Amino acid sequence: AQSVTQLGSHVSVSEGALVLLRCNYSSSVPPYLFWYVQYPNQGLQLLLKYTSAATLVKGINGFEAEFKKSETSFHLTKPSAHMSDAAEYFCAVINTGTASKLTFGTGTRLQVTL
Amino acid sequence: GAVVSQHPSRVICKSGTSVKIECRSLDFQATTMFWYRQFPKQSLMLMATSNEGSKATYEQGVEKDKFLINHASLTLSTLTVTSAHPEDSSFYICSGETGTYEQYFGPGTRLTVT
């Protein structure tokens, strides 16, 4: 079965600082990986996805993630944090063998301080 | 991106009553729709997967007689919580998938059972 692990349930950065949210995956087949963002009391918005094309994936709002097979990682980064980036971030993997069901990580809450 | 709506956004019902939540894909046809449940400060838990015109496939531990799912068309799925109890209070989120492994999420429905 495929799974993702998000290290750090809470991450706090200063405005303008680098954002790094960690995600490691476990999969017996090449995975499809996703990062979603959730603002309070809202649904999820797709930030970016990896579907076996380019390993460096650029998403919306200045976020990007790099698929590293050797490290089984798909960390999310943004060079300069904005206050509006404060939200909950979820890494997810597609279980391609079972009707494309998403398996989510436990989430990382990003706090951005002045 | 594709838009998914949910109605209502918030609902309060009395214990023992039933409540229906609608999920609509507004500008695409969703071959598959998913229903998730999210507890406070936790990740999303997949409840069921539904394909248009077919019976929903429920995840282990989800009561199919309690959480009735109907996927009547490629743009509409409904979740009915029957005989609701306070422990059913939660944030329910639906998503639609177009067949490209990408899910588009609704804004969620906050259910409170008193």
C-alpha cells in the first residue's frame, strides 16, 4: 500500500523566509504525488502535482516541489513566505491500483510571523 | 481549475433526523466522486467512492446504511446522513475526478448535530 509521511505537524517561519514542508512517500510502484493547501473552514486547493514527468514541479502561489526517488521525498518549498501562506498543507499519494484514491498525510500547519 | 460546489456550507440538525449534502461539479463531468470526513485539526478520511450510476464503494468501517451516497449524474452526488447523532458532527468534503488522477475539492459542509 502507498502512504505519505509529513514530518512536522507545525512549521513556523518569518515573513520573507524560506518555506520547507517535508513529505516522504512509500510506494511499490511509481507514485503520483500531490500537495494541497487548506484554509480554515474551506476545502482543499491543489498546489501542484507530480505524475512522472519533470521531477521539479512548479505550482501556484510560488510553490514548487522536487521528486527525489533516491530519498523517496517530495518536499514543498517556497523561497519567500507571505502572511497569506498561513494554512494547513497536505501531501497526498494516489493509490493507482484502486480507483485513484488519494491517501493523505497528516498535514502540516504553516504559521507565518512578522 | 475545475470548480466543485457543496450545499449547504453549514447545517445544524437535531439528533435522530437526516440531512442531505449535495456536491456538484460546475464546469466538468466527474466520472468519480469521493466523500471525505475531516475531524478538527486532522487529515481527511475517505468515506466512499462513487461512480455515476453505480453503487458507492465504502471504506472499511464506514456504515453504508448510515451514510447514503447517490451519484445520479456526472455532475451531482449526494451524501445523506441518516438518523444523525452528535458523533456524526464533522466537516464533510467531496471531490470530483475527471479521470486524470486529479481531484477537485468542494468547499466542505460543516455538520453539527445537537
